[in-house]
Amino acid sequence: MFSLMALIGALRAASATEPTRITSHIRRESLCSSALATAGYSKRQHILEIEFCNGAIYRYLDVPPSIYRDLISAKSQARYYDWNIKGRYASLRLRPARLGAAR
């Protein structure tokens, strides 16, 4: 929980003209999905990272390990994401979608 609070504090302290860069060290694995390219999880920090097929990467905070396990084993990973992750966890965009990428 402390690392989450420190991260949120650092993001709030950053100026609007100079965005905060977050370097990820979470190993992600390829997914069999039409919308999701890769996903990775930090057991220690309870952070889920998802790379979308359009190139965007998002980090989701305070995600239980079961959510990651269920995402990986879901028959439709994109549908599982839509129903169980999107909008349910605080998130940070690590990388925007590529220009011209399909959504």
C-alpha cells in the first residue's frame, strides 16, 4: 500500500508541462486476444499491466492475483477485461496508442 501512495503522490507532484515517466519492469506474456497483446502482473505490488493491440500500455493498481489468473485463463480475454478490469481499478497510462492504430 505504501508504494501505491508514493506513486500517487509522485504523480500529483509532477508538473502539467512535464509528464512523469514510469519505467516498467513487469514481465508481460503474449495473449491470444483480438484487443489485448500482452499482460503481466507483480505479485509484490499487486500491479497488472496490459498492452493493447493498438500499442497503448496501462497499469492497473491494487489488483488481486486472482484477477490476473482469471484474465490469463479466460476464454475471451478482451471480454474478461471489459467486464472485470476496465473501470474497476485505478489505472495509469504508461504509453498512448500508436497513431493510426485500430481501436
